[in-house]
Amino acid sequence: MSERSKFLEPVTRENTAVVLVDHQVGLLSGVRDIPVEELKHNVVALARAATVLGMPLVVTTTAADSMWGPTTPELVQALPAGQKIIDRSTVNAWHDDRVHEAIETTGRRKLIFAGVSLKVCAALPAISATAAGYDAYVAVDASGTFSRTKREAGLLRMQQAGVIVSDYATLMVESLADNASPEAGPCYAALDMPFAVLVGQISAAHQA
């Protein structure tokens, strides 16, 4: 696949996996570029929508028993039953053999990353995945970091490396692909976008 065509090939539920990196209570406490409650809402919605669409998840922590604490409870509750969370010591999640193997096992060549902090937890494995021939995407609104400067630097570095930057809802709606799909309603409910209730009310009014 050429460098140009990877930007044009759509994300689908068949070709994409989701990698959630280090959404841990200690790291979330330092987030300053996005309201923490909004960040938690967005990553939970991403996990739930991906599960509705049958997309594999790979979930990681780093130093969960010491420095950074466990995965935020809201995300744990949103994960599929039996989902394993891989705790590691490497800064770059891609460098942990178990994480790398879990990603390879999905068989997907497109990877959506989200992480705290954006410029390390999301950016570094996304850049490594790009170097390894994967198409890496980062859901920036399901990622957070410790200052606006760090956010801007992380975004620039990813874009320079060929990582595709998007948001959680767009990536999931693109993966849904068809609003006539049986998964459409559950997917939009999982995304929990602010305007979705109004859309549902308009739809109900037309059906009355």
C-alpha cells in the first residue's frame, strides 16, 4: 500500500482494532488539555462502540501497582467481559512483547490508538506501528496530556510521522459505515454524542 492510499482507505469494523493505552487514575489526575470527565466519557464511548461493532480491543497500563494506579473504573466497566489489561514497564507500549503480540493476533492492519498522555502513550506506539507498516490512527479526544504545549507537540510529531489524527466518534461512525445496519442504534447509543438525544427525538416524532 502506498503512502498516499493509506490515507484514503476507509476504517472498517473488519480491518481495524482499537488500542487503549494507560487510561489510569494517576495519569488522568494530571490531564490539563481536556476536562477529565470529558476524556473519560470519550474513551468509554470509544470502547463501547468498538465492542458493539465487534472490533478487537487491546488495553494496557504501565506501572499499575506503583506509579500510575489502575485503569479508571469507568473504562473497566465498559470493556467486554474477560478483556485482559496488559500491565507493562516499557514507556512505549509497542515495545512490550505481549502488547505487540496481542495487536498482531487481531489480524488487523489499521489501529486506532488512544492514550494518556497523548504525546507518549498514544503517539509513541502509533509512530512505531506506522514504522512497522500498520496504518495508525489516534483518537485525540480520547487522549489527554499535561499541557496544551505538550498536546501541540505530540500532534505535530505524529503528523510528521504519518499517523492519522481523528476523533473517537468519527472513527466509529466510519467503521459503522451504514445507518441501516442492525448495529447502528447500539453504536450511536454507545457513542453518546451530545446531539444524539435530539436526533432520536426528531426520529421518534417523524415515526409518530
